[in-house]
Amino acid sequence: MILECLAHDDFAAADWYQKAADQGYAAAEEELGSLFYTGRGRAKNYNEALKWFGRAADKGSLTAKLFVGLMHYNGEGTPQNYIVAAHWFGQAAEQGEYQAQLQLADIYAEGHGVPQDYVQAYKWIILAAACWPAWSADRESSIKARDQFAAKMTSAQIAEAQKLASEWKPK
């Protein structure tokens, strides 16, 4: 009942998330980061969003790790830093967060913050594409990106990436 009421009042929800986040609850820190990021229940503030996402990420939240990576990649609340973005995407991707895997594939393909490496890009795009539901437009765009990467690779590189993907296990 209380949660239903809070769902209709973003400001009240933000106040409760703030209280829980102030006590160190990672889930509340992540939610508070999201509220600051989107401007729901709190004024949009990328600096605050990054602070709260960072706290939750340090406690292991995969979604928070993804957002810390995205914010560094896009320069939201912090100067743009591809190296830091690659670090956070890598942490979340290694734990199986498929949106982070997609971002990491792009980072390797473009050489943003890491040496350009199509084998790694292809590995991560294979893993990300496998996680999206078959009907998802994101799955289709992942498959399209995978095919674009493959066009720039040798058959040996593709085979190596496929092997790495098949051997991959979340950490």
C-alpha cells in the first residue's frame, strides 16, 4: 500500500530513498542516482546522480556501474573520460550486464579508452546480443553491429572472438 502511494508521488519516494541512501543502502543509492539523473522527484542534477550511482557501484550494483560508465562516457556530471567509462563498463560487463557488454563492444570497436580491438568488440557484442529478447530492437541493432564488426575482421579473428565468447563466464 505504501509503495503504491509512493509510486504516484516521486517527491515522497525521493525523500524515502534519500533517507535510506544516507544510511548506506545500495539499492536506495542507485534509485536516488536515477531520480537525480532523470529529474523525477528531484531536480535534474548529474553531479548528484554520479555521486549516488558511484556509491551504489562501489557496493556492487550492476545498474549503477553501467550508469557511472555512461556518465563518464558522455561527460555528464564529470568531464568526459573514456578510460574511466571503459573501466566501469568492463566491471558490469564481466558480471553479465548486457547493456554494459554492448557499450564495451562499442568502446573496443572505436578504441575509446582502450586500444582498438575488434576481437574483444566482437566477443562482447556476441554476448550482449544473446541476452536481448528475440523481439527486441536492441537485439537487432546488436546483430547489425556484430555484422559490421565482422566486415572489418579476418576469419581467424572472428573464430578467436567466438571462442572467447563461448568460454566466457560471469565473474
